Amino acid sequence: MKKSKRTTKAIAGITALIFTTGLVLWSCNREKQLLTANDYLAWMDDEANGLVRAHHVNGMEVRVKYLPAEYLVHRELGVSSTRQQRDSLLKLYESSLSFLMTLGPDAAKGERGDVMQRGLQKYSEYAERVHTMNFDLEQLVRVEGNGISVRPVLSAMENTYGLQESRSIIFAFALEPAQRTQLLSGDIDFIYEDELFELGILHFAFNQKDLQQLPAFPGR
Amino acid sequence: MKTKLTWIAIAAIAAFSGWTFYRTLNTPRIAFVRSAQLVEGFTGMKEARASFTKKTQTTQANIDSLQKSLMQSINSYSAERSSLSKEEQQKREQLLGMQQNAMQQYVAAMEERSGEEESEMTQGVLNQINSFVEQYGREQGYTVILGTTLSGNVLYGEDIVDITDEVLTGLNTSYKASPPAQEK
């Protein structure tokens, strides 16, 4: 009788443990099921998810955001696209890596002013900065990880028409499949060697886990 | 009577502790760092120097190649000089002079540019250090963090207020592992 009671207790304990584990796993999984594209964008911008890194130097803030392939597909096609179109574009984006770098005044320190004119004294300096930011930033940026170092094949600065104080530049790195696998099998270091704002060399470290455990894009 | 004395003693101790606590809170926390050691030990400085040296080497290779080309032209002219007419000699010498001037101008421009780049590189590193020290000081509750320089604005400081090592460790850690972005 005593033995039977003990067995029942053990079964109840194991059941409770399995239930709790299941609940924990379910809730963890649930966090990654985002309902809308806007949820996904908010998730990307949440610093805790590891896709955004920043440095604050000399009154400036430099933010780097990893752009997942699925986000880029959404940005290009929007919601009104066929699955075939999305898959085709996704395949294309999955063969590269994309990052968005934003250079702006450090608002937390009360810094203001258009970064394009920051610290400049002559028009020639302004012209040089505009030229560098539009055409030469690829020379100042690279991604390193697992013994691989690559420079972007493309950079494009968003035109803000003077409506914003910061500037965002998107960088695309083209990678061979094997190279991509090797690079993504470890942590990634996005390096920006600043020559424009006296910020020195800035490292933005992204964890492999954060880049690989992305939630599924809503609607896919 | 005894109880009264005990209460007075407790009140006196409490008042003294409160006063000490208040003083501690209001005592400025001052520390210093050995600036030169901080700059030299900073990984960002080492990397910036390596990057600068790499760029300088490319420029130097260009200068070497131009010098080599000029020397070849001079040697070639020396070998052929006796067989050339006076007019041809003048023409070749004029060309050599132009080549030499162009090279000197290039070297001067590169030296100037290199100097500017070195100064920008150093300023970038110093800005990184200054921004970090400012943040570190705020987070650790320092009122003032002084820096020793060659001009000697800190002449003496006890080891207990020398925070060079801990600042350097924090600086190098923050340099490689970029902190998450602050929420906007």
C-alpha cells in the first residue's frame, strides 16, 4: 500500500515536471511567433534581441542593425506578393548579408545638428564628406568572423532631404555559400574605420545565436 | 538612570553614524588615470596605428616606384647623353626636371595628407577614450577623474585612487564587445 502511494507520488511529480517543461518551451516558442510585419520590425529594433548595436563617441551615436533576409524581402515586395516571388527574392538575399548603419548626434547627451555639417569649417570639407558618404564608405567598412574578412559590394545612403539630423547607410556583403556558412558559424564583427567624424575604429559585435535564431516572418 | 544613559548612547551612535553616512555621500570621489598608459594599452590605439601603418606603406610604395622611375630616366639619359645633340639634351633635361618636380610635389602632398590622417587617427582614439571615461565616471559615481600628462597636472596620487588598470580593462572590453543600443 505504501509502495503504491510512493509510485503515484513519483508519477505525479514527473507529470508536473513534464508539464512545466512543456509550458516553458511553449512560452519560449510563443515569443518568436510574431503576428504582423510591424511586430517583426519592432522585434528587430528591440536591443535585447541582439540585432542592433551602438557606440557613443564624441557626441555622436553610431548604430548598426543587422537586416534579416526576410525583412529585406518584405521591404521590397510588401504584402501584395506571391509566395513564389517571395521565395525567389529570399534565395537571392540569403546569399548575402545586409546591415544598416546610422550616424547621428547623440540625443541622450542633448547633441543636435545635421551630421553632414558636424565639425566642418569649409565647403570643401563638406563636399568631401558628402562624396565619401555616398561613394566611398565601402572602403571604411568590413565584416569579420571565423577567419573571414569581407568588404561590402554595395553601400547606399538614404536621402533625407535635410529632414533628419542623422544619416543611414545600407551595406550589402556578397558571400559564396561556403563563405557564408563559415562566417555565420561564429560571432560577427562589423567594423567601421571612421575617417569622417574622428570616432576611431568602431567594432559592432553580433552574436551568432542572435543572428541565427530569428523568428519566422509573419505570413510565411 | 541606567536606561536613560543607554538611550542617550544609542542616540549619539545613531547621530554619529548618520553624520558619517551623510559625509560619505557628499565627499567628492576623485581618482586619476595615467593617460599615457591608458592610450598605449588601448586596443583601439593599437588597431588604429596598424591601419595607419598599412596605409602609409601603400603611399610609400607609390613614392618608391616614382623614385625608381625617375632614377631609371636619369640613368638612361646619362648613358645616352654623349650621343645626343645639344638641343635634344636640353629637351631631355627639361623633361627630367619636370618629372622630378612632379615627384617632389607628390611626396610633399602625401606627407601633408599623412600628417593630417595621423592627427585624425589620434583624435579619433582620444575621443573614444574620453567618451568611455566620461561614461565610466558617471556609472561608478566619480566626481572627478584626473589624467596625468607630461605637463604634470597631477604630481602625486596614492595607488588607491589610481584607476588606470580598471579603466583600461573596461575600455578594451567595451571596444571589442559593442554594447547594445540604447532605446530611443
